[in-house]
Amino acid sequence: MHYVRPVLLALLMIGVARTAGAIDLYEIQIYPVETAPPGHVDLELHLNSVTRAAGEEAKQQLSPYQIHATLEATYGMVPWLEIGQYLATGRLDNGNYEYAGSRTKVHFSIPQTADWLISFGGNVELDYMRRAAEENALGLEMRPIAETHFGNLGLIGNFAFEKPFNGPGTHEGVTFAPSGELEYVQLLPWLSPALEYYGDLGPLGDLPGAPHQQHFLVPAVNLEFADHGALNLGVGFGLTQASDATLLKAIVGWTF
């Protein structure tokens, strides 16, 4: 019976280890402060997939080999306000492409900060997803946005606070999922390289240790074409035990 104590200790460690949530694979993007001009409609198609995940924790949280496809429509209401709707689909673990759910957003900038060194805005989003696609089917996200520029360098910070209303973690409170982008604007007239970051730190009231949080660095490029088109491409690399994975992301957009 000399082996019982190590086994019980290992089980206890597994039981008390806390994990963060997972990054949102239906919508991997950085929000700028700027909103769509009044009367303009923006359509974007988001395509994301985890192509490799190492370790049980990463595989459980990231659902490798699924393909997530989301259509986003945004309409500019006034110079500082836009509203948008998401239609999410995906190829899930059953191998079928299915409707995954919908989301509604209100994205705004704060006009008074336009001449400041740092501009501010925000995005409020209500998620109502299918349980087959998301464990937390109903949730609210509030995302403060800060942006600044130094010559051709642009820096954006997104600080998302998320509250699930059902599913796992509902009673753990608000989770924190920061993200950001460092971009060299117009290295060429049509090309802007960038380094993006996406994270999920877990519930603010009981943050898990760093190995159980998710942190991704995503080298990316932003391309502009045909005056009204834009393309964002990136490859993400996980930095922790919970995000030991590689992901691919693409966003193609058109403004009407």
C-alpha cells in the first residue's frame, strides 16, 4: 500500500488545480476605437481553427481540429456608434457543419478623446450560442478599448470582461480576457504587419496560476485591396500549458 499516498496526492492536486476559460475561437479579432462611418455596412467573414494542441489541458480547452466560421455584419449609426450582428457556424466534433449561435454588439468610441494621446472606446456584446457549440451558451462581454499611435506604429489594447449566465463557471464571477495589437501601419500602401496577443486569465476573484491561463502570440498581416476590401491573416502560438497549441485565423472584410 506504499503507493496509495502518492496516488491520493496526485488526485488531490488535479482536483484543486484551477483552469482559466478558453479564448473565443468564433471571433479572434482586435477592436479599434474607430467605428464604421454613418450609413456604411461592413461585412466580415471570420475563419479560425486550432491545428495542433499538445497536452490534455490544451486539448480539453481548445477543441482542436474544429473549424469556426462567423459572419459579422456591422452598420454605422452615427460617427461614434455602430451596431452589429454575428452569425456563427462551425464544423464541430461530430464532423458536421452546424449553426453555432448568434451575437449582438454595440461598439462605440468616445469623441472627446479623439485629440488625446490615447483614444478610448468600448464594445458591449451579448452572446446567445447553442449548447452543442459553447458550454456557456448565454453571456455578456464588456470590452474597454484604448488606442494610440506613434508615427507609423499603432498600439491597441482590448480589455474584455466576460460574465457567463449559464454553464460551467457561472458562479465564479467575471473573467478577464485581455488582447492587443502592435501594428506598423502601411509598411507598403497595401500592407501592414502586426503582432497580436490574445489571453484568457480566468475568473478575477480566483485567478488560476499562469500555466493554467491561456496566452497566444499571433504574428499577422493586414492587407487592403480594391479600396473597400481588407484581409487579416495570422498564425497563433500558445505560450502556456493550457494553450500549448497552434491556431490559424483569417478575417476577410468588405465595406459597402
